[in-house]
Amino acid sequence: MPSRAGPVQSEWPAVYTDRVATSPVKALLMTSEFPPAGFPAVRPRRLRSSPLVRDLVRETELSVRDFILPLFVKPGTGVRHEITSMPGNYQLSPDTLVDEIGAAADLGVKAFILFGIPPTKDATGSSALSDEGIVQQALRAVRKAFRQDVLLMTDECFCEYTSHGHCGILHEVNGRTDVDNDATLDILVKQCVSHAKAGADVVAPSGMMDGMVAAIRRGLDSAGYTHVPILSYASKYASGFYGPFRDAAESPPQFGDRTTYQMDPANGDEAMREVALDVAEGADMVMVKPALSYLDIIHRVKSRFSLPVAAYNVSGEFAMVKAAAKNGWIDERKVTLEILTSIKRAGADMILTYHARDAARWLS
Ligand code: PBG
């Protein structure tokens, strides 16, 4: 009679029994009736054999609660202008934004990040600071309609508001035009305070200015907004994947690029340093952006820092899926859910994604 623990060791092929005992545990395994670690005793397919067993052992589960939907708001009423490269996403006015948020909330999407497209732009992005600015108006309208039933985040940056399309105030250094870090911090703080005052639940600075989190925390606290968290775009790369967004937000740089402030896609250690600094400065949550080409960074950040990590599944990532699906080259639903799951599996606690509405439908 074989024992209840399984066949005795001598019945296993030599390849499993000819092991050298290099530790007491291994020695025990070799002398006991413990099955050897490998095929044929071990068959991973057993736990894939039916949908119900797969449901039991699944390690990562996407939820509509993971999603943050980015939305674009511009002045006017009744505006609903589809963004060509981002099918299903629109430039909206405050009234249609309220409708859009209501429809998304009905699907279970409750968190939003707002981007503003102002009526006029200037060198310092001054319309971003006005309490009557477009994002401020939108915040008040949405807050009035939905109270605390939705979470409103605001992107804190100047590229949409400046005539030159860079993320802050410019100056010249050694004959080269660049964003003036410290001058930009002053207006960034004002923008955040104005958004908090208008009802933002979370501020999310995205300009990659050094010291931005510390400056914003001080500014919010001294204005009485100690309760407003900062989600820092801590490691944001100078990426080619932002193309469609820049059409949507009408924010492409009018000259040069963003490589003097956004990170080099080749760097990983630098992302750890950026995140460490933002955490030290008081960031409540940190973001990795983009998501798909940076899953290793998401994983490293989540492993190293014990705080919530967001990943931005950016416009170019979204547009590629939509374009391929439209051509019939991929299964949109399967690919989208696989992408979102991979971002979560890598370590993201929350995902900013233009797929939020579709994914919410598919998950329900
Ligand atoms: C900057 C900002 C950008 C995105 C979010 N915030 C654009 C940029 O850095 O040029 C891109 C998001 C996307 O591509 O979906 N305000």
C-alpha cells in the first residue's frame, strides 16, 4: 500500500531523487515522502483546468474603483467636440462635463482628473490662476451637481495655459530658453490653492519642477487646505506617447521639447530618486507616467515605497489600441483588459485611463 502522503521516494525517477542535500530542509525532503519539486508531481495546469478554479487562484483583479478618468474642459455651453485621435473622448464645456461625469458615475467610475483648455493663453499662463479660470468653474459646477459622490482631481501644470506650450515660466540661461523652475513654483502654488478653493479633492502636479511638492504642501497648508492630498506625477518621462493628449489639451510645445524637465526614458534609478524626493517633500501618492513602457518602474516604485502608486495609461497608449481595434487587428476588449490588468499586476493601486468607461462596462 502506498502511504497517504504519496509514492515513496524511490518510485520517483532518478532525476528527482539524485539531489544533493545542501541544507537541513533539503535533507529532510530527500528522506521523507514529500513529493519532489517538479514534473510529474507538479503540474501547473491543474489550477487552470476550469473557470472556477481559475477564479479562485487569480492574483490580480481589476475593479472599476481602480480607475480615474481624465476629462478636458473648455469654456462655453453645449460643447462636445470629439478628439480625433482619442475616439470616445471629448473637449467639453462645464455643463456637458457635468453630464459626462454623471454618465461615467452611473457606470461606477467615480474619480476624475480635470484638464483645462483656457480661452486665451499668455507667456505666464495667467488664466490658470484665476478663480474664474475654466477648471475652477468646472469644479464648482461638478461639485454642485454631485456633492461628495465623485472625487475630483486637478492636473496642475501650465502647458495648456501658456502661449509657448511649456510647463511654466520661461527664462534664458546661457543663450538657451528653458523653464524657470523656481519662478514656476510660485505660480504652481497659486494654481493649486485656487483649485482647492474651487473644490478639488486632490491636486496632481505634472510639470516635473524640482521642489514642487514641498512648495505646494506649504502653500495649501498655509491657505487652510491641510486636508487636500497631493498626487505627484513624480516620475514622468519625456515620452512620445503624449501626442494625442497634446491635441486634446491644445498644449504642444511651440518650440523645442520637454527634455529639460521630463525624464529620459532610458532611466530607472533616476525615477527612484524623483519618487524619494517627492515622498520626502510630502507627496501622499505618486504617479508613474506613461504606464506600459514603464511597468518596471511601477514595480520598483511599489516595491520600494509604501504609499499608493498611480499609473497613467496615457493618450498614445489608448490611441494605439483604438486604432488597431478599428482596423480589426486586435480584440479591443481583450487587449484593453489585459493592459489594465498588467498595470495593476505591476503594482499600480490606481490607473488613470481613457478606457475607464469601456472597462467599467466590460467589468460589470
Ligand atoms: C501636462 C500633462 C501631459 C499629460 C498629462 N499632463 C502632457 C505633457 O506632458 O506634454 C499627458 C497625458 C496623456 O498623454 O494622456 N499637463
